[in-house]
Amino acid sequence: MDAKARNCLLQYREALEKDIKTSYIMDRMINDGVLTISEEEKVKNEPTQQQRAALLIKTILKKDNYSYISFYNALIHEGYKDLAALLHSGIPVISSSNGGKDSVGGITSHVKTVLCEGGVPQRPVVFVTRKKLVNAIRQNLFKLSDEPGWVVIYGMAGCGKSVLAAEAVRDHFFLDGCFPGGVHWVSVGKQDKAGLLMKLQNLCTRLDQDENFSQRPPLNIEEAKDRLRLLMLRKHPRSLLILDDIWDSWILKAFDNQCQILLTTRDKSVTDSVMGPKYIVAVESDLGKEKGLEILSLFVNMKKADLPEQAHSIIKECKGSPLVVSLIGALLRDFPNRWDYYLRQLQNKQFKRIRKSSFYDYEALDEAMSISVEMLREDIKDYYTDLSILQKDVKVPTKDLHKKIVTQFQKHYQPHTLSPDQEDCMYWYNFLAYHMASASMHKELCALMFSLDWIKAKTELVGPAHLIHEFVEYRHILDEKDCAVCENFQEFLSLNGHLLGRQPFPNIVQLGLCEPETSEVYQQAKLQAKQEVDHGMLYLEWINKKNIKNLSRLVVRPHTDAVYHACFSEDGQRIASCGVDKTLQVFKAETGEKLLEIKAHEDEVLCCAFSTDDRFIATCSVDKKVKIWNSMTGGLVHVYDEHSEQVNCCHFTNNSHYLLLATASSDCFLKLWDLNQKECRNTMFGHTNSVNHCRFSPDDKLLASCSADGTLKLWDVKSANERKSINVKQFFLNSEEPQEDMEVIVKCCSWSADGTRIMVAAKNKIFLFDIHTGGLLAEIHTGHHSTIQYCDFSPQNHLAVVALSQCCVELWNMDSCLKVADCRGHLSWVHCVMFSPDGSSFLTSSDDQTIRLWETKKVCKNSAIVLKQEIDVVFQENEVMVLAVDNIKRLQLINGKTGQIDYLIEAQVSCCCLSPHLQYIAFGGEDGAVEILELLNNRIFQSRIGHKKTVRHIQFTDDGKTLISSSDDSSIQVWNWQSEEYVFLQAHQETVKDFKLLKNSKLLSWSFDGTVKIWSIITGRIEKDFVCHQDTVLSCDISPDATKFSSTSADKTAKIWSFELLSPLHELRGHKGCVRCSVFSVDSTLLATGDDNGEIRIWNVSNGELLHLCAPILVEEGAATHGGWVTDLCFSPDSKMLVSAGGYLKAITSPGTPFHPSVSLHAANTYVTKSWNGCSRSHKKREHHAVLKKAGQIQQEEELPARELA
């Protein structure tokens, strides 16, 4: 036994004797062949446990290194990991020379079988041992035997990395002790994503030969990664994965799933982007003179002493490279008299001649290939002959070769018939367009790229980013065919990429039907829909979509949860983003193609920032850490851990010559970091509450910070002293609320390009301050009911982009203080907005997991007049009339079928409604007024100011004679506008959320105060008062038999009540988010509830039992069914279909098994009306409107994307 191992065992002998039980440990050592039965009996005969342990250790001390290692492994397996850790430093180097009686050099029949099954290459014919390197690799692999991690063998090309990797596992005792699960070898090399997927598919198939986990190969890299993780964890635990010849760091991410991995590479930094411990083994390219001569002597079958003088010179010229020495040796074996010739070629750098002579046993390439082709099966021999065999000494015409490849494809395949189980389908999906373009087959290329079938097939397998890239790359060719058609398809892909890149894959025909009618995408979708409707498919089409304007340029979904921040690189070519899923993502700004995905932190990542030179990306997190990453490789550069609370913001200086990073934290401090130092340069004290945001001035002399203490502070960067403090809180003071009781959180700030002004956002206002005087230059009030989440100044100086809590984004001219544009499209809160460095575009990131890219000029020029959330809809006979308020404060009356718009009046409208027979409209204002307008002559007929605050909801009674309204002042007004009599219903303690009319002049209302009340609208008295929830009551529904009602709440519960009892019949628990809506079935036997996580539950009304759970469809651990909240529900008359609304409409049917998803329609930020018999009214939704028409019967899931409507 090595002295080091012996000393380690002696050092910890007392601890070992005290704690271990010998029985199972000895069983393992006997199995390893290092302990005999007689020795076991002697140990067992000792009277006490401690004496047995003492004798076992004494016995081991008399044995060899293998006994020490066997004892160490036994401790680990039997749960003594703390004791094994004591012995780890003494683990001896394992030598292959004494590896077992039935082996040669440690290579037993077992080893041969394991390595053969794992695909490990055999030893080269001429093999020279490099024991020192092999032992170094094994020592590091030994560290992986109990934990996942990476051993990296790196060195120059041809230095023998692969041979060393294979040799390291060619030992019986080593394999049995460290990796009893086996070894699996993957030759990787230089790969694109398609090639990597094929490698992963092959590996998964090899590991799952009995197909326990899946009947088909994984369809994308993410799926393959998950499959591989499960296979390695469950079917092949304690096995080693060897990745040979890794070129790119992004490839390793597919294998970053808690495995033990040995890899060979020319670049040791490839592992910087993956997690886990890493152990590096460097392989020098120089074999050394003696080893080089040994290789030559083995090749030419001579003793080293008998080699000619030229041998020494050849080794010198080869620079000790194992590859070159072996190459020359192989040549000399065939041509033993050419020592001088090959030495001369090496000296004259004539490598082509050496390579040609060495690689081919035949006179020319075509002869060698023809021999190979003769060995092929007959069914593919013609294919290779036609495609690959070229005439000798003739320059290959590249264009003709590309044309041949395309011809072969057309001969054997149709683009839309390629299936993932065809082994070469990935090649065609990735390179067919390239071959067509290279062959100047422009007509064929346009036919391919302008095909909805091809788009469906390709995006379903590889996602949309590569296809978008092809549209950009071949735009000059595609525009020749039809510029408008090219734009149609590219826009369709860019705006629907976040849907097309996920599973389950949406119905692309339904998506196409949502395009403008002039679009070629729409025309193809319409043609396919007509054919499929005859076979029972359901497709829905917007009637009033003529004024659709697509303002987003690109929509991507890189994260699996809310996106908190996104930013451009300084060159504008890349975007970095971060969020709840704890990752940092980097992708191309042009196409959305993912470049990096990094598991950045242990908790939510709140902010990220590119350095000015684009070399680094900083991230900060709830885990209190700040990290610096290499922006190209994803390698971790620095970790800073000095903040004591979550770090909310990070920002680099604008000058790359002296790079500083500023961070702002909830610990009330700002810190400055010099990337050349390990500790922070300065800590800035002064804020008394969380610091939310910070930004360097354009000249880097000042740092601005915003805080929850209500202030904006300016700091001198050089001295880290406070220069100026502006109390933003003072601009919100009023006589009603004392200053000490008011909370004003200053969210963010942004500098003007010239550095003379700074913009600040707090609550629902934007302030513009003069830097030198601190004076207020401008104040913009964005609206009463929205909170500003983020703002950014354009480099063009006069524009600012603002993110609001209403899920919308606005552009403002800061010189004129006028709003320039509304940008709608997100389904949930927008957390961040950011201009590109040149101001030509800006991005927005949201809770809905998407990032949208917008072109500034296009948005400013084409920003449509958008409808706000205050709408009402009436269905009467064949008419659909929509009353809505637009963003410039006009009331619009829209004919849903013809699209005709009548502009009625301009007013500060907060809510509106139509009378049952479309004679009058009523609207409430922010001043508490309620007004009635006669449609016939478009004049105000009646008005009344009864409420003290904004009117939130308004509705006519069925006879149209009474108007009911509720307000932020917690009251409900019942106004008989014809007799001018009115009654106030006052008892709620907080804002009334909504109300519903009951029979017999009764009204049911619910409130933020958690109560539901039943009133007489004649007397104004409360007839029933239900204390329903501890939090806001979000919705109520009344059963059709009028005996029960439901309530849902922000407390994540729903309840079923009898009108006769003040306690609930059933409390429905299980939702994990706010329960936003509920609805009874028409027969009153079922209740459906929907929550903010996209989950729908269906309950038995009689006993409160959960019948069905329509859970969100999780995509890569992310996307909810509705892209966010479920906002409304409705049963069909026969109770067999349930329609839910949210990010999109979803119809759930019961064809045998109840409530399967059948139709889903993406309608984000869109009103979708619900049709009832006769004259009826729709429920109010969140944004805009659309009217749908039905074709065919419901059979399967369809989808309809979000659009802006004018």
C-alpha cells in the first residue's frame, strides 16, 4: 500500500474503529476480491464492534492499494460518507499492471464487454502507454464516483486525447469500483443543432434498448436532454458518459443534467457554461523523444537502438505530435526505404503529399470511393453513385452538386411528408433551403418557403428561429418572387414564433386564418380549412379584422416563467433576458435564435446588463448574488456576494476603457464593482428603504438611484458621495393624506442622451428633472388605474417608452408631453422596456413569458387607435353591436358584422353599456357622473352626478328604465332615469367589484371587502349579508335554478352558497392561484372555476366533489393553458362543452371522457363575444374585441393569436 494511503488510514484509525459496523463492509470487500472468507471469520470472532473494526483495519493495512480503495467504496455505499471523506485525500494512484489474475493489464473479459457495449474505441494497432496521464485522468474520475461533475481532457489536435480517454476506463477494478453502471462513448465533433439532435437520439436509443421510456426518439434537443437525464438516473446510475471531441460550449448544455462526464476538447473553457465540479487534465502535444522513437520502432518493427539517424530528425520535425508520428510510422511501415523522402517533406512543409500518401491505399480518391460504394447495399448504391462519385481530376461544379442534392430530395420525398423517425429528416429541414439557394433554384426555394405545410413541418421539429433566419438570409431571392408574400410569411413567423416553438403544437391553419385577408398565409390557410371542414374540423374566423395592425416585429418565448428584464447588446445584435426561472438567456435580436442558456442563480434573476464592450453580462438575483458572465461562451467570470438582501438592479458604465458595475439592493445600499477586483470598490449609503434601480449618466460621472423611500439620488461616481437628492414623494402629497402615511415607490429612472435631464417613474406618473438645478421640467400622468413598472429614454432624446401594469406599453414625446403610441399584445404585466442603442427599436418583457421587439418608427407611424377595456356587446337577431371606448377618449359604436364605426362622443369614460333595444347608451366617468345618450340623435339625454369617485360598472335593467352603477366610493346607485328617482346601496366597506341583477328587483353585489350582499333595489335595504372570504371577492355566479350562487376570491378558494343560508354549502379548495371566475352549468349540477395559473376545475354542486381538473399544459416547465389568467367561463346549453377565456379562448368538450380540450383560440388582449339565444349581453373582458363565426363541428384543438384592433 502506498505510504500516503497507509498514513491516512492510520491517522483516522480511531474514528473508523469507533463508528463502523464491519459486516456489510466486509461483504463488499469480499465481492471485490480483496478480503478472504477466513479473514472475515477472524474479524467476526472478535467480541465487540470496536474490536471487530480494529482487526479489519489492521488487516487492510497489510494489503495493497486495491484494498484501500475497496474499503473506501464500501464506506460510501454503506452510508459512512463522512468517514469516506476523511480517507479521500489518501486514495492511491491505480496502476493497470496488477489488475487481476484473469486479465492482461487490467483488461478482463468483463471490461471488454462493457467497453464494447458502450462504444469505446479499441486500442490503436501501435500503442504506447502514457501511465502518468492515464493515472491523472483516473484520479479525477475517482472524484466523480460519488457525485456528478466533469473531467476535461484538453490539448492540441492530434495529442492523443481520445486514446487516453479510452485507456483510462480500460481497467477492471477501476470500472467495477467507480462506474459499475457502465461506460457510454459519444463521438461528437463539430456539430450544428440538427447533428447534435441526431447524436442525442442515437444515444437515447442505445441507452433505452428495451424502450421502457418511450416508443419514439426525442423530437428536439430539450426533450432529448430530459430523456437522457431520466435514462442516466434510472436505468444507468453510476455510469460514465464520455464525450469525445467537443468543440462548442452550447453542445455541453444538452448533457448538463447531473451526470458523471469525461470529455475531450481542444478548448478547456467549453465547460464554463455548465454546472458542477470540473477537473482538468492537460495533455501536452509533445510526446517526448523517447516515446516518439518507441512509436516509430513499433511501426517499422525495429528496436529503438537500430533506428536510422533520420528517425531522430523526424521526431524533431513532428514536434512530438502523436498523430504526425503515427502517420509517418504507418507510411514507413509500407515504404521502409523512404526515411529521407518523408523527412524532406516534413522539412519542406509538404503536408499535402504526406496526407495524400497516408490516407488513401488507392491511387486516387474516386477509386477509393468506388471501392466503398461497392460494399453498400444495392438499394442505396445508386443513390451514392449518382450523388457523390465525381470524375477524376475534374473541378467540381458546386452549383450542379447542390442541384443534384435537391433533385435527389425531390425524387424521394415531399417537404411536408418528412417525419422525425426518418434518419435524414433533420438534414433536409436544416439544409434544403440552403441547397436550393446555392443551386440558384429560386422558383423551388420560393415554393418551399411560401408553403404553410413546410412552415408547420419545420417549426414543429426545430422551432421557428432557424426558419426566420432563412427568410432574412434569402430575402433578396424571395423578394424577386413577391416582396409582399415574403413579408407576409416572415411577419407570420416572427409574431407567432412564441406559439410555434412550443408543445403541444398549435394548429397552424387556425393561426393562418387570423392573418389579414390580403395575406398569402391567410389564403393558404383558408383553402386548407375549407377542405378540412368537410371532415368535421372546426375553424373560427374573425369577421371584423380588416383593421388589424401588427406593431410587434418579433415575439419570442425564451423563458418558462415571467421575464423580469431584457436588454440589448451594445451592437444591437443580441438580447439578454432573465426572470423567475433562474436562467440567463441570450438570443439573436434579428431571429430569436438562442445563443446561450445559463442556469445563472439559485433564485429568481431580477436584472441583467451587457457591458459596453459586449464582453460581459452581469446578472443579479433574489439570492443576493451578483455574477459576471462571458457573453460569448457563457463562462462564469466573477461572483460577488456582499449584499445582504436581494439585488434588484445592475448596470455597467458607458465607457469600456474603465468598466464599473453598479448594483442596487433591498439592503438600502448601492455598490460599485471594479471587474479587476474581487471585492466591491465603494458602498453608497443614504437611502432608507429598498433601492430599486440605478443608472450611470452618459459621461459616467454620476450614478442615479431610485428607492422605495420616495427619493431619487445622484451620486458622484469618482468619490461615491451623494451629490443631490430629489424628494419625488412631495409631488404626490395632498390634503387628505399626511406625508408620513403615504408610500411612494420610485420604480426606475433613465437619462436623456445629452445627460442634462433625468426621467423618473413613480406610481402612475413620469417626472422629468433638470440635473443641474433639480427642478421639475415636466410631469406626465399616465392614468388613474395603472402603475408604471419601467421607463426608458430613447437615444433620440425626445421619446420615452413606458411599461404599465395594464399589460400595455406607451410611447411618449417628452418634449411635448404627448402620448405618441399604444403598444398592446402582452397578456400580463410588462416588467421591463428598453430601447436599442440606436433607438430604432425597443423590447418589452412580461409576466406572460414573452419578449416582444418593436420598431420605433413603425409604432409611431402606424399606432392604431386601440380600444380600452371598457366595452359592452349586445346580440340582437342577426346584429352584433359593440360599444367601446378608445384610447383618445371617444365612444365608438361598432357593427360587429360590417365593421362600420359610429363615433358618438368624446368624454372621460370609465365604463359604458347599451340599453336592451339599442335606443340608448349609458356611460360613467372618472368624476362620478353617469350620463345617458340617445342614439337616434346622438345627444345627452340625462345625466346625474351621484358618485364621489370613478364609476366602475354600469348596467340597464331588462326594461331599460333603470340604470345601476357602482363606484370606487363603495356605493351602488339605482337610478330610474325616466322618473329621476334614485336609491343608494351603501354598506360595502371597500370598492364594489361588480354586481348582478336577480329576479324580483333584487341585486347581488360583491366587493374588495370580502363580502357578498343581496339588496332590494326598490328600498335600498340589505336583505342578506354574506361574509364570504378573507380577501377580495373576484367573481360571483348565480345558478340557473336561482337557488345558489358561487363566490371566488384572491384567497385561492371558491365557495358555493344557498341564498337561504349564511354559511357556505361547500368550500372548494385546490387552486394555487387567485380564483378569478366561476360559472354554473345550465342544469345547475356543475360549477367551473378558473384561476390565475390557467387552471380550470369542474365541481359537483351537490357535494362539492372535484370532478375534473383541466390543468395548464406545461411546456418546458412553463406555459399555462391561457398564457395567464382564466378570466371567464361559460357552459354550453347541454353542459357538455365549457368555453374558457384568458390569453385565448379554449373550448373543452366531453366526447366520451368528459371535458377534453377541443378548441383553443389565441385572442390575447382581445374581446371575444359570447353568443346566446335572442338578445343578450356579453361579459366584459380585458382588452379590445373580436367577433367570431363558426364553421364545421368541434373535434380537435385550434388556436387563434392575439392582434391589435383599430
